[in-house]
Amino acid sequence: MKAYVFPGQGAQFTGMGKDLYETSALAKELFEKANEILGFRITDIMFEGTAEELKETKVTQPAVFLHSVILAKTLGDDFKPEMVAGHSLGEFSALVANGTLSFEDGLKLVSQRALAMQKACEITPSTMAAVLGLADNIVEEVCASIDGIVVAANYNCPGQLVISGETSAVEKACEAMKAAGAKRALILPVGGAFHSPMMEPAREELAAAIEATTFSTPICPVYQNVTANAVSDANEIKKNLIIQLTAPVKWTQSVQQMIADGATLFTEVGPGKVLAGLINKIDKEAVTANA
């Protein structure tokens, strides 16, 4: 079965999408429509902007989403997903790809999500850190032992977890992870504590926008971050998408479930090759490709 996967924040690079814009009339039309919807020329930042400009959450999230979704649309008849999944932000790209959301609605939600997350980040100093070389249960136990808010946020692949929470708690957790045998525990250059309880104000704001958006029955199931299971019911997809901001990204578990359900080829659609790399670490036999 053909599985298509969509990357999240962090995959962006200067020049992303420029080749699509210049070679495909459909891509150009969609990029221009996006500029209109967003109220600023995101294409200028994507094609010519600095790494700093691209790193702003309000730019990064729509930029990665647009690159992924427009690339999928330019694949034409070759694009026949039998299952889809996306890492964090990438779940929105996946939901446009499988017909749950329209291009316009997906972009509006991603833009609102980015702004809501930005605001939540400004309330309390918070951050994320990558922990390498520890079993999931050890990471969870260490987080639980720390005073303050710190949780496992991204289960990326065995031996690679990201933790998230209040800056002081994350710093303490990093020291405790090293003491517990982690190869590395390093603070990430992110704006705040994504996929943790610190995102509650953003979740509430985004929930209203998601509730007001039409979700259609998809052409194939999406393996959602929150459950790591195949979901085809529009209302259930909506509910899981609302929970997603404050819940961990179960990427390892999603990929394992997709393989168990018959995935034979994983094609990454969007900037970079991060997910293909993670999938190969989750299952050495997995076949991966880039669109």
C-alpha cells in the first residue's frame, strides 16, 4: 500500500517551492492564492528570504504546509494515497492531501494555528529538548520526576524523543536524562513548548476555528499523531486535531501501525527528508522515497 507522509516545522529552507512556482501553472496559481489568503507575499520569503525570516512561526508553518500540499497537487494522477500521516503541522497537509480539508481551509487553519502558538509561547518562558539514546519509558519517568511542567512531546524514532515544557524544568530534565544514561540531551532552537500543556491557550483558540471548519469524509485514512491509528471519520479527525496541540506526537507508533496495516512504500511530500530518515530508523526494512 502507498503511504504518503508530510513533514512539520523545521523542514523549511530558503528557495523552497520556487521550482514548482516556475514550472507549474497550477502551483503558481495556488501560491498566488495563498498570498491573497494570508495577506502578505509568503512566496517572497519562501523563495528569497533569510533563514531568520523563514524561522518565524507565522511564516514557517504556512510555508511548510504550502510546499507539501502544492507539491502533492502537482503530482496529478500519480498521487494515489492509500494512507497518509503528517508530523505535527504536517497532519494538516495530510488532511488536505486526503480530501478532509480544502486547500483554502487548510491554509487558514495552519495560519491561525501558527499565530495562536506564537501567542502561547509569549506567556511563559518555555522550550523543547532532544533526548538521544534513552528508552521511551525512562524519558517518561525522568519527566515525571521533575518539579514543574516537562513532558515527552515527540516520539520521533526509537532512542530519539523530544521533551517539552517550562524552560527551567526542561533544563533540569536534560541534566537528569544525561545522569540516566542519555547520549545527548540538548535544548532546541524553538519558540516554545509545543505539544505540551503550555499550549493550552493556543488549543482553545484553535478549537474554535477547527469547529467552524467543514471536514469532509477522506479518500483514505489518516494516521493521527494523537492516536497513532487509522482514522476516517471526519468528526473523530476534528476531535484529534484539537487535542494535538497539547498532546505528544506519536510518530514512531504511527509508522509502526501503518506498516502493520500494510504500508509497503512511504513517500515524503514536502521540504527535506527528515521523515524518510526517521522511518528507516523505526523499521530498517521500510522502503522510502521523496516526491
